[in-house]
Amino acid sequence: MTQDELARAIRVTRQTINSLESGKYNASLQLAHQLAQYFDVAIEELFYFEEE
């Protein structure tokens, strides 16, 4: 799957997907939920949250 295909599927820009993959952007809870639903997994399976 390309970044463009995923972006279109969840209605964000390809740049958003690129920024998520490269670690330049942290997903909002809403975006994290959309991605988890799309891939049919828990949010925790997609994102690693470090405690500060």
C-alpha cells in the first residue's frame, strides 16, 4: 500500500502519512483511531507511547 492510497482511504494528505512514518508528527487521538479502525487493530499496535 502506498502512502497516497492510505491517505485517500482515511481522508488525510499523503504528507500527513509521511510525517507520521518519519516521526515528525504525532497523530491526534482521532487520527490514531481512524488508522486503527482501518487496519482493524488496537491503537497500541500502531503507536508506541513513551512516558516522560
